[in-house]
Amino acid sequence: MKAFVSLHSAPSLAIALVAAAASLLLPPSVARAIHPTATKLHSRATADTALASFGQSVAVSDKWILIGEPLNDSVAPDAGAVHVFSALTGRYLRTLTGAETLTGDQFGASVALCGDIAAIGAPFDDTGAMNSGAIYLFDLRKGTQLRQVVPTVPIADQLYGLSVSLSGDQALVGAPQPATGNGRAYLVEVSTGVQLRVFTAADGAADDRFGHSVALCGRVAAIGAPQGDGAVADCGTVYVYDTKDGSFVSESDGSDAAAGDAFGESVALSDGYLVAGAPAKDSDTGAAYVFSLNGGAELWKLEAADAATSHRFGNAVAASGAMVLVGEHRWSLG
């Protein structure tokens, strides 16, 4: 079954809110876009129009909004920053920077929220090795940095922190190692910074970009490898693991997988469902897929009603309860 989504939004950003209810109260065949009142949030710094990165990563809860600006120069060129806003009022609260960030670290390339804790990725951090990466943990109530976390065994160019997700007292950190390996994902205890597990794909290969995207919900971890070899070479793959014992649970690549789909470029988890974006599907038209975590069956394929080449529907996905949010990177009114 396909769910067709109408997209109508500002020219610079298109989002679609798609229903995929566990109870099937609102089946995907009647998925629809919504048009909420929008509030525009701005960086406090003077914009660099040539290298604008404000909004490259975002996270929101009922209390906080985080907006990453990984090319921010306030500490050093491209050291990065993250801006904190109130989710209740939209008011700017503060800007976060890492105590150890240096030129080119790109702090804010990824952000995640859980309660009052923020996890922020700096994938080009050189603390352990050149471009090995790091994440920073903050208490948002006072903007206090709790700690910097780097992998126990740093690897040059692995880009640890390119993706990050939080759930309870655990963080899942992606390290896709695009230049030299097939990538890893790390499970970290937030309260201590201790590395708990390292996930790798048993069937992984160089350039799979395993860890390019990650999602964590309870004891379920989903890890995207958008250049992985599933049913078809380089179609992209998403792997699911049980974080309690580190065991492999399932692997998905879409029922109509084709080379170059970039399946797993984005992933999300909610209420027994896995959502995976494939923004390069059908000449960059894009699609998103919904799977059951109980058995791994593919349930629905989501597409935009006004689908067109180069729109890249599925470039980003998010899920909460019975709702799925799908981002379309290149859509415009013109």
C-alpha cells in the first residue's frame, strides 16, 4: 500500500505529516499534509550567506528546540555551535559551544534531545585521531557541558558523531567512516560517558556508510547504511539491533530496492515501527518506508502526491506515536 502525501509549505522547506497509526485508526491511504502556523527562528550571529548552515540539524521536545549550525565561526572557523530556544515561546535562550571545539570540528552537525539532556555531534573533532569525531553532552537547564565523549579506540576519518540519538540514559552515535571503512555505531551511557557496545554490520563492506543515520528507542537501535548492499548492490540497508545484549534483530532494504536508492539515509523509531527514508529512489524522487519491528515486515511505502525528480522525499524522517514526518530537501513552489 502506498500513502500519497500532499506537500504545501514555504519555498525553502517542505514537510509532510503522514499518519501511520499502530491501531490503523488513520490508515496511510488517507495521509495528509497539515499547515500549522510557523514561527521563523534565526541565528543570533550575522549570517554567512555563502556558508549558511543554521538549521542543518534540529531536535525538538515539549520544552526545548535545538538548532545546529556546524559552520558557525564564533569559536573558530567552522568550529560550530548549537542554538537553544524555548519550545513554549520560541524565545532564544542561549548558544552552546563545546569546551574543546576547534577549527573545523563542525559541532552541531547532529543534535538529539531527551528530557533536559542534549547530545551534540562534532564529527570532525580531532581529540582521538584526525577527524575521528566526538559528541558533547549538555544539561540544557543551565547550558552546562557535562562531558565530551570520544570512542574508546578512535579511528581517523570515522566521523563519530555524524549522527546521534538519545533514549533514556543511552546515546547511539553513528560513525560512518565514509573514506576508509564500512562504519560503526556506538552505544554510550549518558550519565557516565562509558562506551557500552559497538555495532557493526556482519555483511558490511567498505563505503556502505553504516552509521550515517541512527535511531534509538528503548532497547531498539536502528542504524542506516545508505550505500549498503541489500537485495541489490548499493541500494542501502537499515539494521536493527537489541541494545540489551547487542544481538542483531533484522535487516531491511525496501521491497522494490534498486541500486542508488540511498535507503537508510534517514531512520526513525516509534511505537513498534521503523521508518526509513530513501531520498534517491527513482532519480531522486524519493520515498519512505514503514516496517513493523515485530517480524520486520514492510507495511507501507510513502510517496509525495506531487512527486518529481530531484525532490528527494525521505531526506529526513521523524516519528512520534502514530505520526511520521517526512522531509523533502529540494522542493519549491516555483
